[in-house]
Amino acid sequence: MAPASVRRPPYKDFLQPALHRRFSTTALILLAIAYVYAIGLARWNSFLWSWFPIGPTGFRATFFWFSGSLILILRIAQYHPGYRTSDSAFDTFLKHWRNFSTLETVLTYAFSAWLFAQVYLLSQPKDSGLEWVTYLSYDRQRLNEKAVLFTTHLVILGVYQAIRHLYLDVDRLLLGVAKPSEKAVRSNSSDVGALMKKFWGEMPIIFWQSLNQMLASGILTLVIYPFLRKAVWRLSLFFFRPFFNLPKTNYVPYSWPVSFKSVTSMILASVMLLVVWIAGNTAFTMFMVKEPTKDQRPFTSGSKDPNGSLLNGLRHRKLFYRCFAMWELALIARDFPERRKAIYEDLDRKDGPAWSQVCSICLEVLKSLETNIGNYGKAPEPVAAPVAPPVEEKVRTAPPLKEEPIYLGGPARRRNFLTEVEKTVAQVAVAPGQGSPLKPFAKRVVDAAKLQLLEVQKAITGTDDTASVIRSWALKGLHKWAGIPFRKEYRRRMLHAVLGSPYGEPSLYINAAYALSMLTSHSLQEDKYGNVQRDIATIIRTLTNMTKKLDRFKEGFEVHWTDVEGIKECPEVDAIMEALREALTTLIVEFGPYARDLRLTLTDMRLAREAANFPEPQPRMDHLLDLSQWKR
């Protein structure tokens, strides 16, 4: 019970510091990788200065780390919970390509690659052939195209990685769920040590992905660089001429800047840069979705008003905070009896008891599934135009202007051909019920053209059904790799329909169902005021209704004709339905014997058992006589 004078800290005051700590852990991992790179590129002229952090090695490690940290800063700015919901990848492109975040992603990866390239080039010895300016003889200086090609290749790699980042939605964070079945075998999977061990176990996969993407970017460089050669050469000359005595001409060298050393360096630098990017993204995704606990306690346990801070998170306008708060609520309902009792006993709140607020929030979350399904496929409501204020009519103070010809008394104008045609057309246009004399002739011409086109189509394709021909051609294109973005796959459309748009997080609904079921089941022993039992009937009816509606919607949801694979699977929606059924089963088992006292009819319980796939209770046979006891 929170006193009225106690300030209720918002939920973000507890979540943000935790996210900062997780970001710091990811940054330390990148710093370790950057330091290994810096030692590997050291000259080893001196044993001490080749590894000592305060010196050239530390300078290189700092810039390598900053190059990777740019991607972490990008992730902080653009992370979002759940899936980007749309019917196809092309629909997602149309929604997001104009956003500033798309341009920000491309520029961040390109600048990160450019910075990494400059640090790598400065770390190379003089005989590597990768210096920016070469000296031919005496004071003759020449721009080295090998360095230009090296930098251009890494920038192209950055743009390619940015496109992959956007297409694969790397910014997505999928939060966990608190299943009741995991209570007895709760593991320390959220500890930093366990996550570190898991991350370093992913390093072989990260290295293999880096090799694959290095090969793809190399092919792109071979294709793109010939078209960019003149532009990047002139741009490089523009930046280096103020500092070096370079030739005045802008002609590109005749020979191609390719050698065994330069190609080897490009391959090595590409793999190193990709390892930094992929490792940073993997660690960020892994550490940011840890359980909302600190020192084996929920985040809000350190608040002066724990329930108030938790309710603030459950009502937050941002989806990310709501998902984390709902996850914490489910963990409290499963693993923390003292926090459960605090929710049951917190009665004197301004907006009602804590349990009543938690129950209403969870039910609203589950009912939003029905709203999302109802809104799917509907056109957005038009924005109402502002109503203009009525304008008062001014009183006329002078007679209206005359519309008669000015020279009435003059001689009549001589009629010509154009005047007569104009008069005739005007009469045809304004005559009521007058049909156009050209309409029958034009109709015959159009019908004849349609027949000719249908004959040509039938001769080519063997059918006169235009729609089927167009669809068959479209299906041939959809079977190719180029048609993948245009496929409206079953899983995408189902997620869009059930979770809503623009983003949808399944764990929000799963944790809401689990939290309700576990809080109600534990209330039998822990709710000494009996405040929970008044809402049991409403919870069971709501869960039953949502389970049946979701089940019916899924059964009637057909595969779109552009989905050439036709796989009718959606694991995320299946997980939501499983959570609803498990919650219903728990309530039926715990409160079934008290159904009459809770004002639940036999019909309510029968519908709940059908929705949860729970077997009907068998009638007891103890009162029947055992016929085997009768003797003939």
C-alpha cells in the first residue's frame, strides 16, 4: 500500500539504467575484439609498445572500437520490439523507404566502413603498396589507386551490409516469456556469465557469415567499381591536392589497381570489419533481451512504490516499455510470492486496487487481438477536413452587372462556320436526354478491337481468359528469386492481422495470459481479502471468447495466390493460442469446483473446456450396483 505523499518513479527510471549496463557489456566485447585487431596490425619493432594500451596500439584499438560502436549507437536509436508487420516485403519497403532511419542506416554503415579503412591503411607498413600517395622519383607524387579501390570496396561493403540490415530487420528485439512450466527448472540463462559463454560459442557462426558476405561484397565491387572509377578518382584528387603536389590532370591510370597484396588486404579487412559488425549486432540482441531482473529481483522492487512503477510501465505509450513491464509482471506472478501478495493487498489506490488495474490492463491487451483482426484489410479512415466557419452574406448595395451584349444597336455579326459548329456542340451538350450521335459508331469500333485482341491472345496462349493469363505470368515471376519480395506469405499476413501494425510483439499477449492465470491460481492461498475471486468469471469468459475467435479466424484464413509455397504455418500465433489454452486450463482446474459460487454457468464451463481442449469430466459410477455380485 503506497502512501499518497510518496513519489511514484516511472518505469523507465528502472529500465533505462539496465539497458545502459547491457549496452556497456556489448561495447566491452567490441573493445576486446578491436584490441586484438590492434595487436595483430602492430609493427612489433618493440615488444612493449606493440601491445601496451597507451600508445599506437591503443590508438588503433580506439578507432577500431569507435567504428564498431557506430553500429551500436544506430541500434540504440532504431531498436523496436517484435516484427514489422506487413503483407509482403515490398509493402514493408513502401512503408519505410522514405523514413530518415533508412538513410541513417546506410550512412552509418558507410561511414563506419570508411573509418575502418583509413585506420587499416594507416596501420600498414610502407612496403605494403597501400599508401595514399606514392613517390615515383625525387618530388614526383602520385595518388595510389590501390588505396582508392580499397576504401571504395569497404564503403560498398558498408552499403551492402546496410541493405541486409534493413531487409532482415536486424533492429528487431524479440522478448522472452515466463511460462509456468519453467518454474521448477528455472535456469540462470539471464546471467551475464552464461550469456557471455553463449556469445563466444556463436563466434564460429559469426566468422562463417563474415566469409559469405565478404564474397558477396567482392562480387559487387567487381561489378560496381568500373562505373564508379572516374568519380572516386576525381573525388580523391579533390581532397588530396591541397596537401600534396599532385598532377593537374584528372585522367585515370591505364592499369588496374590489382595485385596479390592488395586483394589479400581487402579480403582480410573485409572479414575483420564484418566480424565487428555481426558480433556487435549479435551481442546487442542477446544482452538487450535479458529478463527484467536485477540481483535476482524484479526491476521495480527497488522503487518506493513498486506496484505504482509497474502499473506505469504497463500503461506506457511506447510498446517496448509495455512489453518489458508485462514480462516483469509474468515473472512476478510465477517466481516472487512477496510481490504477488503486495499486488493482492494494495487496495487504497487512487485508480482502484492494484489487482483490479492489473486485471483490466491484461484483459485489454488480450481484447486488442480481436480489434486487430477486425481492422485487418480495412482502409484507413479518412482524416476529416476542418470545417470552415460560415461566411455571412453581404447585403448588395448596387444593382447587379448587366449581361446583355454591349453593342445592342450595332449591325449583327456575320455568322461563320466555327460559330455554327460551336452552337451545335453546345446544344448537344446541354440538351436533356439527347444521346451522342457518335456513340453507336464508337461502340462498334471498340467491340471490334476487343474481338481482334482476344483472337490474337487465343492464338498465342490458347485461352481467351485475360485474367488467368496475367496470373499465370505473375506466378512464373513469383517462383523466381526476384519475386520473393512480392509474395504475400501466409505467416506475414497472419502476423499482420493478429498483431496489428506497424509492429507486433507476441510476448506481450503471451505474458498477459500467463500473468492472469498464475496470479489467479496463486490467489487461492495468498489473497487473504478474496479480492481476486470477483473477476474470475470475467477472466474465464474473456479467455474463452478470445481463444474461440482466434481459432476460427485461423481456420478460415486462406493462402494468398501470390504465396507460391503455400505453407500454412505461423509459430507466433500458435504460441499465443497455446498460452490462452494453458491459461484457460489452469483456471478450469483450479476454479472448476467453485464454478457455481463464482456465478459461472454450465454453459460457460462447457465453452471454456471446448476452447482449451480440456476433456469433459466423467460422471462418477460409485452409486451404481456391481452386477458381478449377483448370482444366477
